[in-house]
Amino acid sequence: MPPLPLPPLPSLSGALRAMETFLLGSGQRTARRNAWTAVLEDRSRARDRVETQHVLEAVSDATSHAT
């Protein structure tokens, strides 16, 4: 009888997610998810601030050259 094929190994991220599920309670997982969401929102606000600063500088330069 030939040996049975082995199932494919899980990806590293899948394995880490499974370990997280096994080791951490749902409250800690929720806290980590909320923290990551906050990081993404902070990055978005930082991009918006930089874009606004560039626009204000461009308007300021255009106004100062016109006078």
C-alpha cells in the first residue's frame, strides 16, 4: 500500500494566527485588533496632515508671488 500524501504546511501567518487563537483570549485579540485599527487611522491622519500642509504652502507661495 503506497504512503498517504502529507497535507500542505500552513503559511507562517496562518500558523501564527492559529497560535494566537489558541493562546490568547478573545479580549486580547480584540484589543490587538483595535490597536492595529488605531495605528492605521493615525497613519491616515498623518498623510492627510502632510497633504494639507503641501496645499497650504502652495497657496501661500502663489499668494506671496502675486503681491
